[in-house]
Amino acid sequence: MEWTPIWLSLKLAACTTLILFLIGIPLAYWLSRRHSLAKVVIEAMLTMPLVLPPSVLGFYLLLTFSPNSLLGSWLHTHFNISLVFSFEGLVVASVIYSLPFMVSPVKSALAHLPVSLAEASYTMGKSKLETFYSIQLPNIKSSLWTATVLTFAHTLGEFGVVLMIGGKLDGVTKVASIAIYDAVDNNQYHEANLYSLVLFAITFVIVILVFIFNRNSARGPLE
Amino acid sequence: MIEASIYKKIKTYKGNSQLIVDAQFPAGSITRLYGSSGSGKTTFLKILAGLITPEKGEIHVKGVCWLDTHKKINWKPQQRRVGFVFQDYALFPNMTVQAHLAYATTDQQLIERLLLIGKMESFRQHKPAHLSGGQQQRLAILRAMALRPELLILDEAFSALDDDLREALIIELKIILKEFRTTTIIVSHHLQETAGFAERTLQIEQEH
């Protein structure tokens, strides 16, 4: 068994989770505040990856990023970037695919915090940003853990989108889930089993860690 | 002197109504605010604190304009220095008693004095989840006082305190309020609850 696909999967999950942590939390904060029709439409679009077959999403991403498309050719001409069949393309696709896993739990937790917490902070002279970092974020810690782990684990097990946008280039886009499929396709069940066991073990350890970190939370770690 | 003239539309389960308040609060005075449930007491207090903006209105504090909807003046809550004790206390679950006060002020002497007044010295490292209802309410009052507020708003802030504790807190609070020259408005449904504390009353009712 080669370890490169496992390493690639972990790298992809780490990059995706980090990017989503940075963009998903401000997005969740924005969505958790006053409702408007525009926000409903945006939230519906962000939730689409949850219900859309991964192959459909992967197909449209492939069309969007292909060198023949407007965006693909613009990226290639101006930045010499090709997102199709590249690791960078996998990261972009994973960020889109896993976005709801980061945004939904954080948005829900922020929306359930009593409004008076932020109001009390404002009356004490604290800005919205200070209030967000000192009051709101620390009080949704368990949801932040949940969102981070769900995003990481979901990206780790990604298959359809990854296959469509990245193919199965050795050492570049052939992540563990593709390696399992490839091994089964070539009747190498022993190798497929080894990859599966490693993925199972990694995911299990992550979930256990979340339960340990959130053991004092009133809610269950995955609520 | 705090002068407030407010007009705010309110939606209730009975339909639309309006909150109209025209009131003056002498500097350093303590006013008991009362009215039926849903009459708009909390809305009025939040307007004073800058947390809600009315359709029309003016608020002047010691000659300084905090709000004038006509002139489009509206100070943010951060600029008004209003100590607000919320009905649900709004304590921060992630902070200890000491951290709550330190969030409001850097004056260590004031923090120690407030802890003494509220009989909270031995609970300084406790988080709200490990405090009784009465202790939580005291902490909310102390946190509001830590701001040295121009205006102190107490939204049913004595309801969880027993008689002895309330009387002792009232005596200490009156001293510190006088020292800070803070004007106070307290919402209470029970006249007895604010006996010996509030010297004026103001009734609030919605107009349909």
C-alpha cells in the first residue's frame, strides 16, 4: 500500500478546513444576523452541496474550471493557474462542497445565543468585532469543534467531486477514497481494505477527540 | 437631567400599537418604571441605551444630545455609558466573576470595591453556571456599575434577591450611585421591591 493517497487526503482535508474556518465563520455570523430574502437565497445556494449528487456538482465545477470556459481561460491567461486535474482544483472544489458543513453549525449556534449577550457587551463600550471575539465565539466553542471536525471528516471521505474535477493522477489528485475505488476496480481487495482501515481509524480518532473536548457541553458534540 | 421624548411603533399579538413616552429624570434620581406586561418598558429602556432606534424621538443627557431622529443624531450604545442590567442578566458563560468586571473596567480598586459590595469576593473565580440566581443577579448589577454609568438601567434587577440581601445591596448601591452621580431607572412590578430605593415613579402604557 502506498501512503501518498492517505497523505494527499489529509493535506486536502487540512487545507479545506483551514480555508473554510477563515471564510465560513464570518459568513455564518453574517447569515445569523437579521433575515432578508437575499440571505435566504444565498443560504439555499450554500446548502445545495448537501443535497446535490456530488457527481452533478463535480460536473459543473469541471465545466466552470475547464480551460475552455470563461473563468478557466481567464485564470490560465492571467495567473497561469489550471484548476482541472490539479491539487489546487481539488481544494477549491472541496471548499465549495464542504461549505455547508462549516457554516450551518456555526450559524445555528450564533443564532441561538441570547441577543442580550452581545447587547450587554455593546453597552460596555465594546465594538462588534471585540464582542464577536470575546463573547460570541468563545460561547459557541463546541459548535466550532463540531463544524471543524465535520468539515475535515467530510472532505477526507470525498469521492464524486474529487473524481470529476481531479481524476486520479498519482501523487497529485489520487486521494485515499479514489485509491480505494481504483484498487477495487483492479481486484486488489487487500489494498482497498488497508486504505479503508486507515481512513476508518483516522475518522474514528477525530470523532473521539471531539467527544472528549465537548464532554462538558450541554449539547452532544454532533448536535 | 435626562430628557426623553420617544415615539415607537410596536407590533404585538393584539396588532399594532405605539409607545409614546415623554419623561424627565433629574440627575442622580432613582425612578421606578412600571406598566402592564408588554407595555414597552424594556423597549423604552433599550431605546435609552441605544440598542433600539425609535421612529421619532429625542434624548438629551445633561444638555448633550444622544438621539435626535430629526437631526439624524444617534449615539451608538458604546458611546452612551449606560449600565444595563438585563432581565435574563446576560452574563457571559465563558467569563469568571472577576473577568466580567474586568471586561467593563480596568480600575482594579473599583473591581475590589464592587466585589465587596456585592459580597462576591469569594466567588471571583466562579463562572455564572456555578453561581446561584441571586449571585448571578448581583454580578449583573456589579458589572453595570463597573462602567461608572451616566445612566443605570435595572430591568427587574432585584427579583431574585431575598429581602435581607436586597436591603443590604440597596444601601450600598445608593452610596455608590450618589458618588458616581448616576441617574437610575428600575423596572419593577412590585412597589415593595423598590421600597427605600426609588423615589420617583413613571408609568408606561402603549397607545392603540
